[in-house]
Amino acid sequence: MVTRRTEDTGRMAISELRRYKLRMQILLFLYKKHPQTASSLSKKTHVSLPTIRAVLDDLIHEKNVCISGVGQSKGGRRPVLYSHASDAFHILSIELGHHNAKATIFNSLNKTISSIHEFNTTINDPDFPLQVEKTLKALLQESHLNRNQIIAIGISMPGLIDTDNGINKTIKDPALQNIEHRLTQQFNIPIYIENDARMQALGEFVFGKAQKTQNTLILNWHWGLGLGVILNGQIFHGSSGSAGEFSHIRILPEGQLCECGKQGCLQTIASAQTLLDMAREQIKKGAVSQLTKRFRNEPTKLTIQDIIQCAKNGDELSISLLNELSKKLAWGLSILIQLYNPELIVLNGPLAKAQQYVLVPIQQTLNQYCLESILNNVKIEISEMGEHSGLKGVAVMVFQKIFSDKSAGPYYLS
């Protein structure tokens, strides 16, 4: 395998270590952009062209890199183009939500080579490693891979994440907080964990609407309000990795009790659960609505998708509920806009699927609460990646850390 553990590199001779680091540099540059010529890699690494070609020959012999074509001629021989071999590197990408998880296998060309497998679990599940084991076996069988072809596992999850030590501080049982240790014992390969909102932001940054932006906010609008922040072209972690806890901005000092233990957090008035609670209360009162007609006898079966669909069908109550919820979210967004001065806000998650039924009231409310000169520079858009941004973000995070031979660092810098 081309990658090595940190303790292994510490025992290398200096010349061997330099060559190893150059190999990893080449793999990282080819991951970020492919295909590339030997000449472009020479310029980026500041290493002579003959040395680069020699290393590329080694990587081709090891079947980690392949020749993928020829480039345009600039007067002489057309240059050879190099890329990662499609079957050289694979990682398991997992996105863990509040009630379930989904996983798939990516190769280093950012292609999924399996279906997306969903399974029921939570961050507090003591059997989470066994759940991952079962899922990996199913995906390996489907994709016709061997277990030793998976070089790392990346996991995004809600909570306060210490990425350096692989710990989720939000897990209730302290004995279960070290996710990296628990999974390393199970799989004996590198394990990387990150906050789910940051990974969705990274997915949008690399593949979605946040491409080529410098200062963007990505909001996953679901049971919580997961916020990923891009500042100056990098994913922002904060001093201890806890940046983006948008859910727990205190809006109403005497408000409802939040799951974090405090009162009046934004999550208690602007989340998916809030919308369901408001709708069920109106159904209980017998409000004139498609929702009442359909769910009067079984209100617990009501879903966010039902409310959105009824709004699209012209149901006044559903439109009104989405309008009310959106205005409350906009209170929080107005604070972020004034603080960060973003160029773009991308809405993702189930509630974003309501499209204009949430965009219009959000914009109207922001017009009330934000300075015009700041607000005029902000676009608010709905993600086109939908539910796949987090899984793709995890893949980018893992491959960059593997090829950078680092455990932490800024993501996807050119």
C-alpha cells in the first residue's frame, strides 16, 4: 500500500522519507485535479521533471496511478496525462444523522462504486462499530471488493467533534465518546470523524453551489440546524472544532427546553420537529386543512414531506406553517449575516425542499432585520446536491488527509 502509518514514517531514512512525501504530494495533487501532466506536477512540487517522472513510473508500476490520455501540444510532443487508477484507493464514507445513518464506498476519482446503504443507529449506539462492520460487509459484497482495498473510514455526525482525537463530546456515555478508538479496534485502518454540517459544507464547496466562493454559509435544515461555515475559502472549525452550533443560539430566554438542556434555543422554534408540533396542534384543533383531513386519526404519521406536498397543492395551513417557521429561522440567519457578511447561503435538508415556500418568507424577514448594504451582497439558494453532499464531503476529507499524510488541516485548498 502506498500510504503508511505515522509511526512507520518515523522510522524511515531521510532519503526514503523525502521520496515517500513526494509520492503523497503527487497523489494529493492528482486527487484534487485530474488528469495532470508530469510538467504541471513538477511545478507544483518544485521538484525536477526527471524525478517526478521516476516517481510516476513507480506509482504506475504499483497500479496506484495510470496514464489517462495525452494533452494538447504547445509546439512539441503532446504531453502524457496522469490520473489515479480507478481501482487503487477506496474509502467507506458514512453520514450519521439523529436517527439513522447512510454509507457508501468511494474511489479516489470521487466516484461511488456501491449503492447508498441506510441503517438505523444514533451517536449514542454502543453497537455502532458492529453496525459499521455489517454495513461494510454488505457494500463490499455488492461492489466486489476485498476488505483490504478499503484504506480508511470517514464518518460525519452531529455533535461537538474533536477531530484531532476522534472524539464526539456530545455522546452521553463518556466511555463511547472516542469514536476513532472504538472503530480502530474493529477495523485497524485510519478512522476520521467530523461534524456533519461541516462535511455537508465541504461537499457543497467542492461539488455544489459553494464552488469558487470564499465566504459562504451552508445550513442543513432538519431536526437540528447544522451550520457549515466557509471563511476565506476554507472550512472554519473554530478554536476547538465547535464552530457552527447554530441550533443553540438562544433566541427566547423563557422559551422551550432544548435537548442541550438550555431554554429558548433557535432549534426549539425553527426545526423540523417544531414544524411537526405546530401542524399536529392545528390538526388537534380541527383546523380546515388537507392535513386535518388526512391525519386527524393518526397525527403521529404526519411527516415533513406531507406538509411540503400539501403546501405545493395549495393548502393554506401548510403554507402558513412553513411561512411561520421560515421567519423564525430568518431571525437566526440575520445574526449570521451581520457577523459573517457572506456572499452566499445554501439551504440543504428536508425543509429546503419546500423551495419558494421557505425562500420567500426568509428573504422578507431578512429585509426587516439586516442592514441593506450587507444583505444586498447575499444570495440565498437551495442545494442541488440534496442528501449526497455530506457523503461526498466525507470522501474529500478522508482522501485529502490520507494523501496529505496528516490527521488534520484545512480542506481542499488548491
